[in-house]
Amino acid sequence: MAPKDKAPKKDCVSTESYKGVRDFYPEDQFIQRYIFEHMERVCELFGYEEYNASILEHAELYRSKTSEEIVNEQTYTFTDRGDREVTLRPEMTPTFARMIAAKAREIPLPARWYTIANVFRYERPQRGRLREHWQLNADLVGVSGAHADAEILAIAHGIMMSFGATERDFEIRISDRRILDTIYDSVRIDLDIRAQVTRLLDRRAKMDDFETVIMEALGNAEQAAALIDHLKRTTSTSYLEELRIELEHMGINNMVVDTKITRGFDYYTGMVFEVFDSDPANRRSLFGGGRYDNLLSLFGGDPIPSVGFGMGDVTARDFLESHNLLPSYVPATELMIAIIEESATSHAMRLAQDLRREDVTVAVNFSSKKIGDQIRQADKLKIPFVIAVGSQERETGRYTIKNLATGHEITLPAERIAEHLFSALG
């Protein structure tokens, strides 16, 4: 008899995530949390306070305060049910500025704030750049000058060192937007095209025909040649050298003046910087920031001196991977209780609950598998300790704790289990 045809499968929903975003399985989330904890710790060492805001913003916030490329090509913007134009935030600085401006008279200055924000940009996914990522933003508001700029740079440096990097592993490349303003004035570039030219300069390392592109943007070959000549001849300023001295006083010695650093956002007004990976396999800009003294005045108030930076989790993880600095996965669960006999299940659950009250993280295995299989499962999950519970343990109140890494076993009463685990885990 011929086999019956199998019924066609119903259409299934894909298991693939949306293009350009990530799923975080436990080991991925462990690394993500590790990165965040180092960012948070260093910011707080400098006296910075955590804040947050919704990922939804009025689209208008970005039209006057972010680069046209991001607004026109990279934002996730939609109209909500109330006919309001809404954007998933592509960066955090405009939101930060809005929040400061909203309560400018109430917030004591200087304000030192940080956040790790979820941000979204519709762009072509590639190494170090996705459509969704998390970004540390650390900002200092209410202080101008080299001391404040040096503090922000020291936070960036401190996070990299906290990851286990050395100064040989990265460079802090610094320039100053005022250099560009002076050059633009010197070669008489019109005010209305300066932002466009600055964005082109920000991408010049990726252009093979940079000089041609600049000439086309300016529409004047002589002016383009003069601009390029000024850029080549400008190597530093007295302010940047003052900043270098400030950093050296703080024990930071890997600052490099690089006047090609411009940063693409329109709101920068002074010092700008990017942190570069020194590894030839990952030689690229990791993150950056700078001074933006006029951004808050766009909300109708007085200008307030401000400086800060943003550091994304994608490039941070790439850096850790390139330099063999990724942490080894350690599960949150410290102990698995394996059940030998079904009749001991309630006892095992009560023991687990007692241990949790002593701050031990415990998982109970309900699989009913053989004890050897349960131990192998704990080992596969990288849970360091196992206790098997059956009728004997229930009756005697004594439990054998097995260290899966060493094979060492010790039998203790319930009230001493937590103490032993804390000692063994350090």
C-alpha cells in the first residue's frame, strides 16, 4: 500500500530576529551585564547619577538638534493613533538636553548624569553597527574649560581600563570644533553649508575621492583647495595642549591630537574626541563625544556649558573580543538540588526556600531523571554545586554537597550549607 501523503505543514512564524537586532541568550546577557556594570561603576566613581527616559520622543526633537542624515535616513519615525509624529530615539543627547532644559531652574549645577539607553537607527547592519544597541551616555553640565573636558575623557579612559585594557590597546584622539570654525572663517565658507561640510569631513577617512567631494560640495575649486591646505597645516592648538597636560596629571598618557576628528553631529562646539582600538584586526573608532555648549539654548533658555560622550555596547563587546578580555560565563545559580525520589520533592523545595532566605541562588531539578543525569545537567549549565535529596536526607537532615569542578564532597546539616557555599565561592 502506498504511504499516505503527509499533510502540509502550516505556515510557521520565523525564529529569526528582526534584521539588525540581537537576541540575548543567558551567556550573551552575562557579557552585556558585565559591560554595563563596568560602565556604571566608573561613572559613579566620578560622582555621576543615573537617569533614564522613554525610548519614544517627539520627532521634532531631532530635526533641529541632530544631523540631517540621521533624521532623514536613519530614524524609526511613525505617526501614532493621536496623529503625533513619534521617533524611537536614535541617540540620547537631545533627550538629555530636553530633560535638563525642562527643569533648568531646579537642577543644581554642575549636574553629572549618566544612563545606559536603548537606541535605534535604521542603517545597514555591519560589524560594530546595528539597528538597535545600548549606549552609555555620561554628561557634565554647568562647567566649561579643560578641567571638565578632562574629567569626561578620564571617565572614558577609566571604563576602558576597567575592562582590563592597557593604554597600548587604545588611543584617545582629540580635536576641537573651534579649529574648523576658524578655518571656515579664513576660507570664507558660507554659514549655511558649514554643517554639511563638517559631516563630509567626519567621513573623509572612508572616502577615496575626498577632495573631489569637497570641491563639489563647495562648488569652488580654489576654496576647496584652501580648506584642505588649512586642514593639513593645522596640527594642534594651545587649548588641546593644555588638555593634554591635564590628562597627564591624572595619569592618562594615551591622548593623541588628531585634527581630522570632527564628529558628525551638528551640535558640537568645542573639544571633540574618539577612542580608537589599536588592534590591527579591529582598528576603528569605538566611541566618542565632545563639548556642546549651545544645545540647551535651542529649547529657549540660556546656553549652559556641557560636555559628554556616548559609548555603545556593540563596539565595546567587539573590543573585548579582539583583546581576549571577554569574561568567562558564570551562571547566577550557585546550587542545584537533585531529587532522588519523588516523595522527597516537597522536602527539597522547602530546603531550597530556606537557602534562598540565606541569599543562596538555588534551582530544583524536577526532571525525575537518574541522579547521574541530573548531575550532568548541572555541569552542562555550569552550576558549581549539587545536593541530592532523597528519603535518607529527609530523615537525617544532613546533605552531601558536591563541588562539580573538583569532585570534592562534604556532608553538612542544613544550617551550615549556606556558610560552606559562601566560603567556597569566595
